[in-house]
Amino acid sequence: MVDSDPSLEAVDTAISEPEIKPHLILALDYGVKKMGMALGNTVTETARAFDILAMNNGQPDWDNLLGIIKVWGVTQVLVGLPLNMDGSSSMLSKRAHKFARRLAHRLMEQRLPAKVTLCDERLTSMAAREIAWENGWIRNERDPIDDISACILLSTYFIDPNSSMAISAIKPD
């Protein structure tokens, strides 16, 4: 009988592949009346529509939103920033930025370890509507596509993670 050398077991463990920890990302297509949500993970880099939250003049049910982040173990929240086509701020982009700041503050208060970043969402709604029409997911122009827009936002982020920016990178007006 040969005894195994414990020091060799430590070497085997150190040489093995590092564990890839998947992170769950929640993308939010911010709106004054409703907010689309999509979930994706950093391992498969895929996004899926999750839900559409009702908003009260740009404010969500904070307990519900924070509960979703906590229950799902979200580590990053990507908030869509609806800029004008020339890249300038719009009234809605200012509100989205303010929402992202409030969300980051509430996450900190709840000691939830999710970071909040912003991502340019120009044309996501137009692309979402086109995809939804082509796939028969909607039958009317007014049917909601906000969750699909959030999917496109998240997919764009997975293609280029540098497309997101810290909340502090944008100066409030």
C-alpha cells in the first residue's frame, strides 16, 4: 500500500483549471410607463426576455425590483440609456440616469453586491419591434416589446462589454 503525498494533491489542485464563475446580468429597458427586463449570464453570453414591470411615472415597485435582483443573484444591472441619435442627452436619458443612480443607492443600502452600469440603447426598440413582427410575437403595433428591447441591449453588451459605462461617467445636468 502506497500512501499518497498530500503536497502532490495541493499541486494538482493548483494546476487545475480555474473555476469560471457565471455572473447573472439584468438588463433594464427603462421607461416612464413600463420597463423591460432581460436576464443573461456571462458564461453563455445569451439573453432572454424576463418580464415587463409597470412603472409609476418612472418609478418601479422598488421592493419587487430589489427582490428580483436578490432572488436571482444578479451581480450586474445594465440600465439602457436612451440617447438622441446624435449622442446627446434627452429628457428620458436624464431620467434613466437618475433611475440608475437611485437603483445603485438602494442596492448599496440593501447590501446587495450588484453593480449598476449604463449602456446606450439607441434603436433597440425599433429592432425589437422588427424582430417581434418577423417572429409573430406581436400582432399589433401597440403590443409591448420592452423585454425584447432589454434582450437586444444585453446582447449588445455581450458583443462589446466596453459599451457600458459607470453611472459617474455621465454628468447630470
